[in-house]
Amino acid sequence: MAHTPKLALFSASKLSTPVSGGHLACNPVIDLTATVGDAGSVLSVWRSNDQLVSKHTERNQKALAVKWKEDGQFLAAGWTDGVVRLAGLESSKAVHHIRVCEPGDAKIEFIAWSRNVTGKRPAARNPLGASPSQDFTLDDRKSLLDLPYELTFLEVDTALPKISPLPVSGGSGDDMFVFSTTSSLEFVFRPIQPEEADVVHVMIVGTTDGGIHLSIYDSFVIGSFKYSPRAQPASSSTFQLCGHGSHPEISTHALLFRPQGESRMSIHLVPIDLTFVHYSPVNLSLLASKMTTMQNLLRYVKQTQAHMVGEWKSTRELPGRFLNAVKEDLDNMEKGPVTIVQALYHTVVTGHVFPPLKEWLVDSLAERGHKRWDKAVVSGLENLRSLVHENFIPTLERCGIILSRLLGIARFHDSRESIGFTSAQITRLMDIVSCLTVVAHKILLCVMDELEHFVAFSSWLRLEIDKQASSTLSDELTEKEATMDNVKVLTYIQRYLVSSPLEFYLGEATSEDYTKNQELVEDGVSLLELLDKQLQRQEAGQPYMKALPHVSFLVNYLTSRSNIVFRDIAEAEKRSVRFGQPTELSVGQKIWKQAVHMCSNRKIGATDATAYTAIVSETDRDKVTLFRTNIPIVNGISGPTTTEACSLVLPKAMTIADLKFLDENALLVLCHVKGESTNALVRIAHQSLAVPYREYRQGRALKTAQIGTQKEQNRLCTAFGFAKMPAGFTPVQMEVQTATKSRGDIPARVCLLGRDKAMFVTYALPEDWETAMSQLTLKEERDVSMVEGE
């Protein structure tokens, strides 16, 4: 180890609380590290040098698995309640909640992200579609755009005003705080980027009952699956997902399954064919992005509706308590019961005040009570107006734009290909959005009208309080009385004081009315025409459908019908998922650690896959067994596999602590060096011709090769030390990330977690391993020359 090159220290951090369960994940594009601490109850994101970026907790829940998305934008965390929560890069709030399993039935155990290319962008053509003529220079041809492609991904939403944040208080459910800040909104409603137009991100979640949950594009759920070996009887043990490998150009992924329980003598390598990634009638990225945006808009609409109802109730609750305080006294009057509406109307018209009303104005309500009343109603109505005008209606417009795009897709494909939804379904959703838009404008008109009349009523009420509280009528009070708009005051007392027209849209319908109206609207009638008739009947004082005009009814109906479309699309994609031929991999001993990586093999007209699996047994900690499984793929479907294997034995001084694949050319093995109390990182070129692979048969002895770090073996195996490693630091776990330039130039790096579970150290990996070793060789030769010269 004296002459091995040293990896440069990238960062070092010492946590205040140990990492629980080894749950540590490095961001692929930024120098951020996520850890789980406090016995699993706290999920933290750190910058280098102990800088805490965010902290996330869930009440009475613990994090069981964490993984960053391939583009570094989301951190997925599986919790004990069976929900995977996606936290945004810019915020600790969980912006997506994906139900994977029910608590008690199973637990989330494994999360993996992958990035797949869904298609090739057509070459640019000239404006007329003819072959390029000599009139176009080479630069001109490169700059030409493919018009159909550009129109497909033309984003109209970016030309609209941005959606405004919702108030922090007043929401409900898990999304209460998701839409409360501008940064969070921009993160949730991210438009699809041109460079991502042919890319789909896939998240695979494994549970302890052997389930596999599949979702794409952040949070669009495809469905759940369960793997069981075909050769195993139905009563055999459950197989759990423990490894995942993928390649951007291959729609087939490699999954590793291990049997549940203590018996881990073998694992199963299973190809899973995502043929909907290989071929989809609609561009998968476009469809998934629109569906995800629609889901988020529905969540936003639901929260806006909750805020609207809350603001409207705030305008009724306090005035209602004030009015109830005088109701009993007016009912017990000697000359007969008088309602508050009658009493106030009588006072406006005649100037006479009933004694109970006067006592209520002077003693109970008074100036302080009037200010509270005025503030509650004015602020509530103004907030309601803002919610409708700035939040509700703009969101409905965006829903309409997305639905019009989906309607065009459905009409284009018609019934020729299964895309999961029809034009009739989308037309129905557009009908519901139109009804909500009509109701929103009706609410806006009612709010403006009520606010105008309340201002007049509030001024009169304050005047009446001052008149009844003073013994004489001053000139100032006389002038105010002369300027009162008594018509608006009387109108408010009659129409708004006790009950508001807004109850017609924001009130609560009985369950009987809700069920009855639900059955009527499911008959397929035009919902917009039906709503128009009900509004006319209500204005005419005739019986009408009580629940239909309510915002809550329409929002729930829109959500339920949209979920049917989402489910049908997911089912169409789910039918395109299949498991390939499993391969049982065994080293004859209990398996300790495993890793898998997928590589592509391009050939004319197709791309096959090769899955490399590395296994370390619990007994032989100085030996890595490599399996090379060739997977033929035709039209996105995997065929019968063939497997080769070999065992590589490290020098006796080295003991394996962890291993991970870095890329198609490097398997990294973290080792402890006995006798020197040092650590090393060994790079094994698993695709090298020097690796002695031969046909694998279960039970057959594997070919074993002794490897070292000598100069002649550098093509197969190279060892690196660690510069500036903290004193007493012993790494026991490793995470690796490839180099990226997405958000700054960040080298490939390896993150090491210490035995104390509190310190993790990150080292930069060389861009060219061979160059690093050749530099060391030159240095050794110079040292030898100097010794000989002496």
C-alpha cells in the first residue's frame, strides 16, 4: 500500500446523531447527503462540513429506505405507514405521497430509481420536407427543427401567470403546506424540459411481502406486482427485492430477489420487461408529465376549495354568535317574538329600537364587538375573493389546457391503439371543469355583491351603536345618518344577515342529496346543461338538485372521474410489464452482500443486455464472485438467459467491507488492509478480458483467480488509498456516484460511512483510472532510478 495512489478528499462530516440502519444516500448531481437518524424518526439532508439543509419527520413514523432520484430533484423515503414520500430538493416538505402498502401488511424495504430513454428524436428536416438542398449550409441544417416534435412538446402553460401560493393555515390533509410557498409551487409544477422529452424516470419499491411497486415521472403510479419463482411451489418462502440494475438505453431492468428469512444461500436474478418504455403509442414522457401535472392540479384545487370553505365559514361564525346572543331576548318580548331580521329592518325603516336590541347594541356588541364583526366579514370575503380570482379560476384554466391536449391525443389515436383513455372520458372531465368555472364566477359575483352590501350595513351598525350609546344626537352622527345607503342596508339584512347566497355553493349537502345527485349525473347527461337548469330553478324558487352546485361535490366528482382515467392509463401500461426468465445465483455459502449492474450490447437492429452481479459470502470476506448474465432482448421482451461466473480472490491482507458498481467498467470494493490498519478501494474491471468467466452451473465449482495490484494486473484490478483520512476512522459502508455536470462540475465520488455511524467522508475518484496508475508507475521508476544513481 505504500505506493498506491491516494484519492483526494472531497468532504467530511460529523453528525450529531448516528445514522440508523445504514440509511445513507448521496445526491447524484449535488454535494448533498441524506441520512436517517434518531432511530429512524428523522430524515436529514446535509451539505459537506456538517451543514444541515433540511430535516423531515413524520408523526409516529420511521424511515425504512431512502434514495435520490436520478436527476437529484427528489428524495424518496419509505416510511412505516407504507407511504413513499418524495421531498423536493428545495424544501423539506413532502410534495408527493405514494401509497405502496397498508401498514401492518408489509413494510417498505428497498427503493431504486432509474432513467430510461423512451425513443429517438427524428432528424431535423428542411421546411418543405424535401431532401436538403445546397442552399442550406451545414450549420443551417443543424439548426432546423422538427416541427411535429416541437409542436408536441410546446408548453402553453409557461405563457400563463404562475399559480399563487395558498395561505399557510386553513388547508387539510397531507397537502396542507405543500402549496404554501412559491418555491414549493415551482417545484411541484415543473414543466417538462426539452432535453427530458424522450426520457422517463422509473421508481421501483420493494416490500417485505415480496411486492414490487412501480411508478414513473415522479409520482404517476403504474401498479404493484409480485414475483415468485416458477419452479418453486406456492408454499415456498417469499422473495424480497434486494437489488436493481438498469441502463438508460434498455427498457429491461435486472432485479435481485432473496428469500425471506435466514436462509440466504442463493439469490434470483430476474429481468423485468417494461415494454411500455420500449414502445408507447403516445410519447411516454409527455403523457406521464401531463398526468402528473393534472394530479397535482387536482390536489391544488382540493386545497383551494378547503381554504374557500374555511374563509366563508369565518364570515358566518362570529356574526352568528353575536346574533344568537340577542335571539332569546327578542323571542321573549312582551309584544310577541321578533326575529333579528325584523328588529333590524324595523330600526332602519322607523328609527325605533326595541329594548332588547338596544341593550344588545350597547352592552353586548358595542364598539369592540363591531370591530371584530367587521374584520371577520370583510377579511373573510376579501380572502375568498382572492382565492377564487387568483387560485381557483387560474387552476381550472390550466386543467382545461391539459385536458384539451389529452382530448387531441385521444382523438388522434381513436380506437386504433390502446392508450388507456378515450375522448369520451376526457370530454366528461372538461364538462366538469366547465361547471366548476361557472360556479367559480357565480361565487365571485356573490362575494362582490355581499361585500358591497356589508360595507353599507357595517357603517349603519356602527352609527346605530354610537346613537344608542349617547344621550344626544351630535351633528357628526346626523351627517353620517344622512349619507347612509339604507337600500343596501335593508338588502343586506334581508338577503345576507342570517343566511348567505354563498351557502348555495360552499355549504354542506346531506349524504342523501349527495348520493341522489351522484346517481343522476352518472347517467351521461351534459353536466353543464344540467347545472344551468338547476341554477335557473334555484333563482326561480323551484326545487333543485341540492348537491350539484356545491364546489365540494363538483371537485370530488372531478377527482373521482380523473382517478378512473389515471387508473385506466396505469392498467394499460401495467399490462406491458412482464417478468423474464429467472436465474438462480449461488456461491455455496450464505450470501453477505450483493450488487448488480446492467450493461448494453449494441448490435445491428437491436440492443441486448448483460447483467453483472457481484456476491460476497459471509465466510469468504476476501473473495468476490462475479456473474455475467447475457439477456437477449427482442422488441423490448427478454429471452432465455445464459450465465457465466468466476471468483476473484483479493490479496490475503485485504478484507471486504462493502462493494458497489460505479459504471459499466468498474466494480468498487472497499477493503480493510490487515496489519497496516489502513483501508483501500479496489477497482475491478469486470468487463476486462482478463476476468476468467466460464459457463455457470449451479453446484459446479467456479473458476478462481488470485488478483493483486501489481503493474501487470492493472487492467483487471487497481487499488487506491485514501488521503487525509480522519484518525481512527474505519469505513464500513460505501455509496458511489458517477461524475456529473448537471449543476456544476462534480467528479465521480465515493462516500464512506464510519463504524461509529456518525462520520461520513467523501473522496473524489479519478477521471481516468489507467492514467492515475501510469502516473504512479512513472513515480516508482523515478524512485528506482534515483536509488540506482546513488
